Amino acid sequence: MTKVKGWLQDNLKGDPILWGIVIAFSLISILVVYSAIGTLAYRKGQGNTEFFLFKHTGLIVVGLIFMWFAHKINYRYYSRLSLIGLLLSVPLLLFAWKFGTTVNEASRWIVIPVIKQTFQPSDLAKLALITHLASMLSKRQLNIDNIKETIIPMLFWVGLICGLIALMNISTGLLLFLTCMLLMFIGRVPMKYIMMQILVGAIAGSLSLALGQRMNTAISRIENFMDKDETVFQLEQSYIAIATGDIFGKGPGKSDQRNFLPLPYSDFIYAIIIEEYGLIGGVLVVFLYLAFLYRGMVAVSRSYGAFGGLLSAGLSFSLVIQAMVNMGVAVGLGPITGLPLPLLSMGGTSLIFTGISIGIILSVSRSEAELAASSTKGNSPGNIKTNFSSKMVAHVSSN
Amino acid sequence: MAKNIKKSIVTRVRVAFLAICLFAVAIVAKVVHVQFFEGKKWAQLQKESRMIYLPVYATRGNVLSDNESIMATSLPFYRVAFDPTICDEKHFNKGIDSLALLLSRFYRDKSAEGYRRKIKNARLAKRRYIRIHSRQLNYQEKKMMASWPIFREGKNKGGVIFEKVDKRFRPFGTLAQRTIGRITEDKKGSGLEYTYNSYLAGKDGEALFERMAGGNKPIYNATDVKPLPGYDLKTTIDINLQDVAENALYKALVANNAQYGCVVLMEVKTGEIKAIANLGKAGEGVYVENYNYAVGNHGRTEPGSTFKLASMMALFEETNLTPSDTIDTGHGRQLIAGKAMGEATGGGYGKISVGQVFEKSSNVGTAKLIEQHFGTQPQKFVDYLHEFGLSKPLGFQMHGEAKPFIRTPADVSWSRTSLSRMSIGYGLKISPLQTLAFYNAVANNGIKVTPIIVKEIRKGSTVIESFDAQDFNPTRICSEETVKKLRVLMEGVVEHGTGKHVKSQYYKVAGKTGTSWKIKNGKYIKDYSTSFAGYFPADNPKYSCIVIIDTPKSGRIYGGDVAAPVFRELADKAYARDLSLHKPLATRVITDRQKLPPVKAGNQEELTLITNKLGISTHNKSEEEWVKADSQGHSLIWKSNKLMVGRVPDVAGMTLRDALFVLGNQGLKVQTEGKGRVQAQSLEPGTPIKKGSIITIKLS
């Protein structure tokens, strides 16, 4: 037993609670996705429902492996990697927009040649943008209200990436933009600039809408949401799932609505969770996301440099906000968006990027733990605070 | 300073966290609200179970002739339904009067006011689905209707729903009707449609529907299972020969006022059936394809004289007799095996050769010869019949093949006269197709091949399964020596025997006539079944053929008079048509068949309809409305040419009309150069469209 514990401590560095939450999500995901897709796979006549079970489990494991590698890398390297990621994602996004594979009338996917795996450049762009934004914010903390040096470069990247994503997928672009604004708010960018950016964003957003492929979908979805008299088909089915789930749920694998809800293993997985595991299951999932966010936030107060804290906050907020939006859609708090529920929905390569994001958060918490350990051993506790400022100054000067 | 920065950041993170917490509380609150305050409403909705999965029927495969002409296909028909709640107020009010008038004029069953009230009431009652009329429209009618007010706004804005119903359609009408066959909804039927149903039917899909008063409304859902279209069946039937066979048979049946008749024409080497006609009397002078007499149980009769070929084959296999050896047939009725037997003509032929026995179809001669050589060991004769493959079904590719009935000496019903009676084709039963296969073996140098009617099972132009005479174990049933003797006998029948009617100056025919008494209530009555079986050209057999005319009532009773003319007419036509029998010009025929019309791109439904009319088989690789054509072998394949909103469409290969429609729909202004089909377009396909751009298309 102690052996296992020792091995875990040696190999799984970083916040143990965060590890626990991720493992819990993975198990729930396997259970619910298998239930949600099982009857579909069966009805489609292939018969082997296990195929999806193994495929999904395999992808989760691959995600965890990426997460493990990502958490082994010192998070400071990500600052440099992020710029490469950004520079790479611009042509990839353009390529996907022009030549991507079409799913539901919007091209979002690129097929990677040799392994024939589809991949969404927006996943890469999202990760890179948040990391880079955290890096830029931390480097410019001392002159955060300088328009020319601070605001303009940030607005450039945020606007470019979100705009490109919005060409194909408005909700993802919009959500990323809002997450970036939140990160800027946390990173002490003055409110007046944030407001200004939101205004610019609104203009750019409607422009890319008009240019992009999803204008009509967006309008009809918002119209549907606004129309109080009539519930859209998907939402009606979702309500039925939630209502019949009751407090304790119908039990694992007993969902009826999985037959009628579109994408029960992705967009509406939260409704299936409530149907099978009841209000209790639903609350537990919400709680797990909040706990995840809390642990990501703890890193901010513990961090010695602004970059680690902002990075951890940015990534955890990005993930949890998307989760909240997805769940909000499933219970009818917002218009239908088509965003998957991170950590729970079935998905291909996006699981890998989720894994990397969490790996980076863990890396931040790992570095802090190590630093704290070394400082209690060698240095006096008073050094910690000086450390914080000197690190930051070092960051600023290194630029 | 640094401390302040950190403090500020931490505070801001906490504010953001609190905001997220609030949203989380809102989610839980909404769940609680749905469960406890609206719970009953939604649970009730589920109980009503308005969602159902219904089958989406697969398009049935085509039945094709030997040159890919469509003999049976499924054509789309449409029923019109309407969701009156979809159309907006402006369009509805503007269009409803003229729509009601048009509907009233079209269906002629209700006044314009009636239609107007029906639709308006449904709209007021917020009914989401009404069926306008139960009549099924063809494609042209559907297209016209789709241009009417309100309807022309389409499904999503106007609310019109065209429900597709497939109907089986035979472009050649009743031609080969019984062979093509049919299948009912409870999977009963006949012919190829029934036998090959598992291939033709395809696999039905499933889609989610919402139950509504008046019908089920489809919901477009990612969970739908798309139907798999059925496979095509390529038969060996030659439409022209089939037509000749049916006409000749029909004429003969009417002229002889017969009960029923059948004709089968088979290619000697391949066993392919080129024509198979079956007509039964439906009324005075009216004959229809009501049963497959050539194949099925009702056509199985005592074959009579045509069976003498089997007796002769057994005789030549067993002994060293030659056609020129002689036998005394006496002068009238004679006792054979203790029972009197006479000739059909009443008299006697005296001492004649074996060849003449066959030519004149002498019962006495045949029976005497068989009694002489097999009288003491009848089992041996029966063994020969087994060897000739006459006692077992052929394993024909159609459900319901008759089983031959042949007695053996071990049977209780075997008597002293059985052998002599069998030798002239009585006391046993065999179907026309089985007789033909036996005659074909003689034409094919003693190798018996199984007749085939299904050549290929195909998915589009990909062959899934193909059939060949070789697949059915062709076997040698007699020596080549015997074949030579039998051919002399059969040629003699036409040259100077009972089959003089089929004699042609252009080519040589060999065959045998048959006339058998019919049994009614266990007694032979004065009704006959007449037949002629043979092959041509006799020196290099290409086709074998059998004609049966049952119960002729106009006085003529002999196969040579009744059945032979039908044989002659079909043989003439087959000979005249088959250029390979004259000189080798076959290649030209093939290039003609391969020529496909210059269809390149357009609306899938229209193209399919046109090509179906032209008898060209098509294959869908795409569900899209707009497609590009690609030829493969003898058929055309539709490949997707998807239109994307806001992108320049690919109009290459389309007609000007289609191109204008497609480009105009995308908001492009079109300039044209030249005439014909689109060859080039100035804007690259797939690029985003700027409002009001001009596109130039070159036609040639």
C-alpha cells in the first residue's frame, strides 16, 4: 500500500486533488458515453457496441498520457511554446476554413494525412492563445495600462484567433473571446480597456459571422431560444430526460431519451447524466467542476510568479466556463451551441488538448509545490514573498 | 508594489470564481425547477411517446435485361403533406388564395374555398401536419406543385412536405411479367422479384418521426440510419427475342384456342435463357402471363413424343444400333408387353429404319426397340434416365421449379407396361424447361448445362455475384458417338418427318414434335398437349428452344402443326438478329450499347428520371440534390456536387438552365458565352461569394 502511495507520489506530481478529480471525470465519462452511444451503435446495425467503449476509453487514456507528459514539463517552457502554437494555428485555421471536412455544414476539421485522424485546429489555437495571453499579461504587469505596448498586442492575437475560429464555429470563438476578457480582467487590465475590447470584438464578431458559414444557424438558434411559446425539439427531449431522471435517476445505462436526443454522448450528455443518475448525479458533476476550478485557482494565490497563476487560472476557467455553458444549454439556460462538455463528452483529438491543458495546470501546481518545499528546506519562509517579486521582475526584464 | 499586484490578481480571481459559482447554482436551480415544477408536464409528454422510429424504405434494385435495359425499377412518387404553421404571416396571406385555387383545380375534388378552409383551420389550430391529398404524384406533378405559392418557399419556410413513395414500374409493361414476378408486402410472390428478394430489397433504414394528428412528421436527426439501396439483377433475357416469343405464342394460342402455352429460348453453350414466355387463357381470346408453365408444377405434364429422344439416347448408349438399322412396326395396333399400342395417325409404317421411327414418331417402333433391349432389365433404362439428369430438378435460379416424376421398377405402381409407356413419354412427368435442358445437351455435344436466367447481381456497376453455366457443374450425359446419331435423327424430323413446318431455307433446324393425350380424372381424354423442342442452326447449334401449346381446340392437334410455327417464328427472328451467325460483326453491337448520353452534371432526380426513361442504369453514390455524372461500364454514377451556402457552386457540365438556377440561387449575376453545356466558369468553385459578384460561364 505504501509502495503504491510512494510510486504515485514519485510519478504523479502536482496537486493530488486535481489528479483525483480528473480520474473521477474519466470514469464517469466512460460510463455515461457507453450508455449514451450503446443503443445508437446497436441500432445502426453494426452490433458491436463495445467498439465505442474501447475507442472512447482508449482516447481517454491517450488524453491522460498527454496530460502526464505535459505535467512533467516545467510550465515556463509553455510561454515560449505558445507563440509557436499561435503562429502554427493561424494557417491551420485558414486551411480548415477553406478545405476542412464538413460536419453539420461547417468545416471545422482537418484530417491528418497518415493516421487519418480528424483534428480541430481550434483546440490547438485555444490552448496556445490562453497560454500566450497569460504570458503577455505576466510580462506586462508593471505597465499594464499602456495601450501601445500592452493592450494592442493582446487585442491583436485575441481578435485574430477568435475571429478565425468564429468563421467556422461562432460559439467556440465567442466563448474563447469571453474567456480571454476574463483572463485580462484577472490580469489587471483596466475595465475601460476591456469594455473597449468587447465593443471591438462585437463588431469583428458580426463581421466574421457575415463572412463565415454559420450565420443562419446562429440566428435561427437564437430565435428559437427567444421564442418562449415553443420549446425546440432538442430542449424538449432534454427536459424530458431531466424531469424523468428525478432525484435519484433511472440508474446506469437506463436512459430512454438517449434514443431521441441528438448527440446524447456529446452536446446533451449532461441531460443523460441527470436522467440516469438523477439530481444527485447532476449536482455532483457541477460540484466536481467547481472543485476543479477551485484547485486551479489555489495555484494563483500560491504562485511565485504571475505567469504560473494566470496560466493556471486561464486554462481552468476556459475549461470550466465551457462546461458551464454546455450544462446551461442542456438545462435550457441558453441557446443551443453545440459545444461538447469537456472531460465528459466523447471526442477525438480534443481529449488530447484537454489533457494537455490539465497537464499544464498540474505542472504549475507541481512547480510551486517543489519551490515551496525547497524554500522551507533551504530558505527562510520570508523569502517566498521576495521571491514572487524578484521572479516577476526577472520576467519583465527578460523581455 | 509586487505584493499589491498579487493581492489584486487573487481578488479578481475570487470574483470570477464567485461568478462561476453563481452560474453553477443557476444550473442546479433550473434542474430543480424542471424536475419539481414542470416534472409532470414533461413526464406526461414522454408517456405520450410522440417520438417513434419508423422504417425508411430502401429503394428496390432494378431488374435488367441482358443489354442493361431496365425491365423493372422503382420510380419515386410523392404524397403532399403540409405543415401550415411554418409559413410566415406575410407569405401565407398573400399566397393562400391562389394556392387553394390551384389545389382545387388540380385535384378536382374540393372547391378552392374548401382547400382554403382546410389549410386555414389547421393553421389556426396550430396543427403541424396535414395531408393535402392522398393521391400520389409523379415527379413532374411534384415539380409543378413545388412552384406554387407558399409551397415554393420550400420545406423550412413554406412548410410543404413531399413524402416519397417508391412504386414498382415495368418499362416494358407486361413483357416477361411472370418471369420478373412480383412480391407483396407480406413477402409472398413469384418469379425473380420473389426469388431474389433478399438482394433486390436492400436494407431499410430508420428515422425518428414525431407523431402528429394525420400522420408522422420526420425529424432530421443525426441518429437516423440511412437505408441501403437494393442490388440490381441482370438477367439473361433479350428484350427483343422475348417480345417475339410472346407475340408468336400469343398468336398461336389465339389461333388454336388453346388453354395455355409457353416458349423458352436458350443459348446452347452458356445455358442463358434469352426468352421465356408463359401465357394462360384468361377469357375468350385473352391470354395473360398468369403462371410460369415452363418452370412450375402446373406446367409439368406427360411430355409425350418429345421424350422419345431420351429413349433413343438410352438405346444408342446401350447398344450398337445405328439410325439405319430397321425394325418392323407392323400395320396398326400391336401388343407390346401384353397391351395394345397404336400409332398417333392410326395406321402402321411396316418395316422402317430407326431414323424413320423417330422422324415419323412411331410409338410402336420406339416401344418395341426399348422392350427388345431393356425389357428384361427395366432398371437399366431408368438408370439411364437418372444419368441424363431427367429425374431431378435442374436447380434453376427461380423459386418453385417442378420436380420430375419418374417411376422405378421398385415402385409399387410399376407394372409390366410401364417401360414401354415411359419410352414414348407417358407415365412420367417433367417440366418444359427440364425437357429443353435435355435437348440442349444434345445440341451442346452431350454436355448438359443448367439453364440460367440471372447473370449478375450488382451494386451499381460493381458485380457482387455472377453466375455462369460452369457454376452448376455441367456434365457429359452421353458419348459423342450417340450425339452424332441423335442429331441425324432430329435433323431428319425437320427434313422429312413430323417437323416439316419449321424447315427454313436459310438455316437448318433439328428437333422433335410431341403430342400427348391429357389425363382427366385418371382417364385419357381427347385433349392434347402439343410441343416442339429443338435447336438451330443444326450444323453449329446456337440456340435451343421448346414450345408447348396445351389443349388446342381448333382441330389441329399435332405438335408439328400447332407448336412448330411458334418455334419457326422465334428461330427466324433470333437467326436474323444474331449477326454472329452470319458474319463476325459483333463488336459493332457492343459499342452501340456502351454509348451513354452526354450527361455530365445536374439535378439528381431529373437525371435519374431521364436516364431511366432511356433505359440506362444509374447508381447513386450521393444523396445530394445536385450531382456530377461519371460513367462506369454501361451505367452512370451520380457523385455529389454539394452546394454550400455562400460559396461559388461548381456548374461545370450542367446545362445552361441548371447552371442559371444554381448560380442565381446563390445570388450571383451570370454572364454567358457560347451554347451547350458549361465548360468553364470565371469564379473558382468553393470560394466565398461576394454580394452581387458577376460570374461568366463558357458553354460549348
